[in-house]
Amino acid sequence: MKKKDTFLSIACIILAISIIFVVFTGQSARKNISSSTPEIKITAKEITEVPSTTDKVVADTKETSTDNSNKDRFSGLKLTKDDNGLPILCYHDINPVKGTDLVLDPAKFKEQMKYLKDNGYFPITLDELYGYFKEDKGIPEKSIVITFDDGYVGTYTYAFPILKEFGFKATIFMISGSINNPAYLNVEQLKELSNYGIDIQNHFGEVSNTSKLNIDKQIDMLKKSKQTLEGFLGKTISYVAFSSSNLSEDSKKAAEQVGYKMSFNLQSNTLTLADKKDNIYNLDRLYIGNKHSLNDFIKILNTKKK
């Protein structure tokens, strides 16, 4: 019995020594690990400031991309910043009723728009044109601008459905004093056109030979017509078109002083493309009338840079 008690006592002692050894070595190991590994603390601020892999990809894309400003509209198209010149077309009324050469038959207009579509032309907006001229942004290689002067109701009744059919952008230079008058666009039509994406801008054409007026008179008229359109549409009017073929220095200065970003002339007898060397307040447009055949239209499109 005594031998058994002695054996149990020895076993308990050995077990106790084993437990003490395990505890001691574990604490020592943890102490060594703690002393050799620095403590890492990450604050909420540091988490927000650490760029993710996605952020890096976006950053790298920004560095290598040449122009993403119109990536949605220009997706899949080859863009250029080269100063090759581009045609800015100027129409007036689109209407089957026979009149002066300003009144283009809708069938002819559709034929011309189909030619543009079939041959890879891409109608750009005036904002996109400004980005190309002044902000070094790329545009499609076969860019073109479609504009209408005066704001005849035919642009809503006949031109608008054709533009929608081909998915084309265009600009209507509206005479502010003619809004709601018979044969011209009314406010509701202008709003509908604008909401769809047809740009409405100012046409300086309330009186004939406006560019020959003195600069103070031009500034006053340009301000008032701009404010009228902005009041109707609730948007900033940034561009203006003149009816003259070569704007006077006063007209260019007046347009700039009133706050327009670009202004346009109208070439009826000469074929001149708009390019980066042009005065931004005297950009050339090409007149298209009912007298022009499809071959004439194609010739105008292929005008060489001056």
C-alpha cells in the first residue's frame, strides 16, 4: 500500500513538472514572437487612402488614354486630333412646298443624310466641335456638323424625323424674335427638339446686314437674343450664327464680349472647310440649297482644306 502511494505521488510530481514546462515554453514563444514582430495598426483613414487594384487600373488607363471625353458616343470609332478641316453644313427650311432655294425638298434631304450614313460620316455637336478646336480633344475621322438657320417649322415637321431615323445630331440656329410666329418653331417644339438632343442656339438674323451694325448695337442685340432663348429653354446659349459670308471685326468682337464660345459665318459661293487655323468667331459653313443635286452635295463634302 505504501509502494502504491509512493508511485502515485511520483506520478503527480512528474505531471505537475510537465504542465509547468508547457506553460513556461508557450509564454516564452509568445514573448519572442511579440518582440520580433512590429505591431500593425490600420486606421479608417488609412483604409480609404490605400488604392485598390481597380483604382490602379483606372489610373493607368487615364495615363495611357488619348481622349475619353466622348468615349460613349465615339465608342468603336477611330478618333483624330489632326487639323484636316471638316464640313459644317448649313440648311434652312426642309419642306415639300416649292419656294426659294432655301426650301429643300425632304426627299433630297433624306437622300443626303442616307449618303452620310452609308459613307461613314459622323455628325458631331457644337460642344464636341469646340472640344476639338480649343481643348485638343479627338473627334471621329469623318466628322461633320449639320446646322439649320432661322428655325423654320419644317425643321421639326420634316427634318427632325429624318435625323432621328439616322440617329444624327444637329444644331438649329433660332432667330429669337421669330419664336411662336407662323412658319417658325414654337416654344414646345423647341423644347422637344432640345430634350431629344437637337441643339438650339442663337441666329443673329433679326435684321439684314447685321454684321454691318456698329459694335455697341451688335452687342446689345446679341445679349437680348441670347437671354430670350435662355429664358425659353432654361439652358445656356453658347454659340451664334451670322448670315454673312465674312464677318466684320466688330461682329467677332461682339460675339466674344457677349460670352459666346464660337460664332459662324455662311459661305454660299465658295467651298471652305472649317479648321483650327480659323478665327473661332468666324468659322466657315457650307450652304446647301434645293438647287444642289446629290453629286453637288458629294462635291461639297469633298472640299479640300484651304
